Amino acid sequence: MGASYVILTVGIVASLVALGIVIAKNRVLRGRWRWLPLGLLAAQFPIFIVAGAIGDGIGSENITDGLGLALTGVGWTLLGYAIARTPRNTLATR
């Protein structure tokens, strides 16, 4: 694994943590939805562990990658849904 991969990964994780903290602190999303960005970030590790275990059990690296990406995509879709359901005046005034 190259240094650039590590630097980019740390940058992405740090950016998502900062975004999640800002969303939660400023209550940009209503109710429990405001914790979804941080929850999604925390869920990445179990998602990749489960996808890796299933892929190893089946014996296919493609299953591991595909399942991890699909589960991550579901999480990001939920985040998009939460943002889309938030009234525009709530997003603009915070």
C-alpha cells in the first residue's frame, strides 16, 4: 500500500468526521437524521469486515468489493434521503 493511498484515506475519513460533527452540532438535519453522517462513517468498518468475511467464505474478492460498495451506497442513499426531506429554510438558516 502506497503512501498516497494512506494519505488520501486519512483525508477522506477526517473530512467525513468534520462534516458529520458540523451537521450534528448545527442540527442541519432534523431529529435522529443528524447523526447519520457520523453513523455511516462508524459503520464503514463493520461493513467492510462483514463483506470481507462473506467474500472469504465464498472465495471471491469481487463479492467482497461489491458487497462493501453496495452496503456503503445504501448508507449514502439514506443520507441523501435525509437531506432531501429537510426543508430548504432549515438548511439555509443554520
